[in-house]
Amino acid sequence: MNPAQLRKLAASNRFDPQPLGPSLDCLNVAILGFANASESNEALAAEAGRLLAATGCRLVAGNLTSTFFHAFQAAKAAGGITMAILEPSLTDLDQMYCDQVEVLPSQGAKHKRLLEVATAALVIGGGPATLKLVKGLLECGTLVIAVANTGGVTDHELPHEVPRVSLREAVARVTQPTQG
């Protein structure tokens, strides 16, 4: 598909954002991490997307590059549901693995919406924006689990209440938050 076709497809997938808060039918798991990740983190993101899709979770992200692209691509291949919450500067990115797209006027509005929608979060690396989102999610009482040894904030800067575990353990915890 060319970019114009992708924009048309994305426009047809826009939705009323009200019903996308936490629901009993589906956990909204935010994928957080680097917009320009290492190959190993991209592989972890793909595996996370596949595993989360298999549990019936909706993957939510605020970007469509690197970590997020690989998570969404694998989730869709596994029959999963994906939701992108973007700011206008990111709408030209490839949205072919997005079931739902919401465009908000700024990065701040996008981050606020992610905080509202996420019922849990899985962190695979990340920088300052990831750290800011993690802190906001924790303030909201949202479960946040990090994949250990994925670089950036996961290695040094995450708040102590965010466990750093293997990918499979992280997926198990975010899909069963009452046991987390």
C-alpha cells in the first residue's frame, strides 16, 4: 500500500475513544520502550506481541516504529488486536498493523490518553519519555513490569516498585495483574 492508501485505511479505523478504557473483556497492555531499539529488543517486542495476543490482550502504543512496530506486527500475525495513540507528527508512519488509531493534538495529550487506557504496561528498554510514562502509570495505580536487561531506563532509572523480570514472567504478570 502507498502512504495515501494507508492514511485512508487509518481514517476508516478511527473510533470513538470512550469505550476503550479498561474493560472486563480485554486487558489493554501498553508496550513501552525505545522508538529506535536494538535488534534484540525488537525480537523481544515481537515475542511480547505474540504472547500477549495469545492471551487476548489488546496491545496499545504511542508510536509505530521499532519496538512498537515489531510488537504490533507479531500481535496481528497471532490474531491479536492493536491500538495506536499518536500525535500528528507520527501519523505518516506505517499503520498497517493497527486495528484502531487515535490521533491527539500533542505528545502530552497522547501520554495522558495512554495513562487512561492502559490496564497494565510492559517495558522493553526506553528513554526519558518511557520513564515519564512509567511514573504516570504508577501514579494511576497501573501495573508496570519491565523486561530485565533491555537497556535504557530498565537498567538503571525505573522506580524500585517496577519489577525487572524475564519476558515470559513479564507477560504472565501483566496478563494476571491480581497476581502481580
